[in-house]
Amino acid sequence: MMSVEQELREALAQFIGTAGRRQPEQIAEALNKVLRLEQQLGADAPPMLRHYLERRSYQKALDFLNAGRPETGTPRCGQ
């Protein structure tokens, strides 16, 4: 069974791929899946991942998940 983060990684990759091909129905479907999985993240999800998702920085969120290293720092945008 895949973890929510693994499913989220796949959903983000799918969303980014469909957005590049400009397929409105597939984009909406992929985005809805990303948003649903975001809601399922546990309280222990890395703060940076939550930050990227809340700001809809989906490429950064995917890069974060692909990096495979935990990041526990607090987001410091604008500082």
C-alpha cells in the first residue's frame, strides 16, 4: 500500500504533465486528486511540503518529495 506522500508525488507529476499538454479535463482531475491528498496529509507532514502545497507551488512540492530527505525547517518566505 502506498503512503499519502507517495500518492501525492504521483498526483503532482500527473498534474504537472497534464498542465504542460493543456488538457483541461485531465488537469482538473489531477488537481482535484492533489487537493484531496493534501487534505489527507498527517499532522507529521514536513512543514516545507505543507508550505509548498498551500502556496500551490506544485513543482517545488514535487521536487521536495523527490529529494527524499526530511526537511523540518519552518518556511521563511519573504525574509
